[in-house]
Amino acid sequence: AIRFIPDADHGLYSSPDGFVPGDAPAPEYPETVGSWVEQVVSGQEPGPSVAGPAPEQARPSRPITPLAWWESGWVQLGAMVLPALAFASYLVVAFGAAIACRTGAPAQEALEATMWVRRWAFWLACAGLATVLGFVCYFGFLIVTAASAVGPVVAGRPIPWLALQALSVATCAFTLLLAASWRSSPKVLAGADRARTTVLFAGGTLFAAWAGYWGLLSP
């Protein structure tokens, strides 16, 4: 059953303009719900499906534009999860390789030759993974709180969002630095190192497209 409650906000609390919430439910809301429940449990028909005229709209509603294929939920989920897996897997393997180097006898020349590539790859994985996890946490927080608390605002943007934007820019910068350092010495990596660095670079590239879509790279 559809009912129109006057002078209420989206949460059906009393509101003078529909946006500023009051501290009590709209006057007609509890009685309307109570009456409907009483009629249903007593086996009565709960009145007409729509009661009362619809409120007058100051602005007419516009039809929703269908999403493009790259905006679908599955594509966006993949564009977020795949880079996160690339970042996390690189860090896990790098951690294991660091332990192996301490227990073994690594070639100093090989470590020096790959120093810059490994350095930018490490920071790319850290910044990218932190951005994705931070985005999920902040987005979940907004959903749970119905965006009633976005955090401190600076320059018109919440500080958590500014932090995510800074991390996104850093991730893209590290992706470019990784590509530049690797291009200057294309034979510096071989075998498994080349494969996992390639996966990491692909994750950084896909991350840039995902971050651009969500406005994380917008000035």
C-alpha cells in the first residue's frame, strides 16, 4: 500500500523541507503503519493500494539512462578486485623472497640491477592495495550510515576522500615510474620476476581506469 506522508524526510521523520531531519517521526506515519498492520493481522483488506493525491513535484523526474557495459556491477567489481589481487600477491611473494634472501646467498649484482624496478613495484603494490581497501571501507561506511556522516570536510571534500584521491594519484605515479625504470633496463628482470612484475603493472593500469571512473583522479 502506498501512502503519502506530508512534512517528512526520506526516513519519515518530521522535516520542514524534506532534507533537515527532525527528532520524531512524522505525525501521520506511526498511525498509518499501525492501522495497516492491524487490518492485515485481522484478515481485513488494508484499504486502497494508493491513498491520497501524489505530492506536487517542483521538478519532473527524468528517466534513468541505461548503464554502459563498463558501468555494470560485475565489470566494476572485477576492475576493483583484480588490481587488488595483483597488488596483494606481489607483496606476499616479495615478502617470501625477502625471507629467502636472508637465509640464502643472493647475488649482489642482481639486487642492485633490479633495485629501482623493485622499489617502484613495492610502493605501487602498497599504495594500490591501501587505496582499494580504503575505498571499500569508506564506501561501506557511507552505506551503513546512509551518508549522514561523511567526516571532516576540507575544500568541499571529505578528508577520507581526499586521502583516497592522494593514494590514487600516488598509485598511478608509481605505475609510471615502474614502467620507466623497467623500460630503461628491459632485461633487468627474468623468469618469475618478469611475470609477477607484468601482472603488477597490468593491475596498476586497470586501477587507473577504475579510479578515473569513480572520480578518484578528478581535481
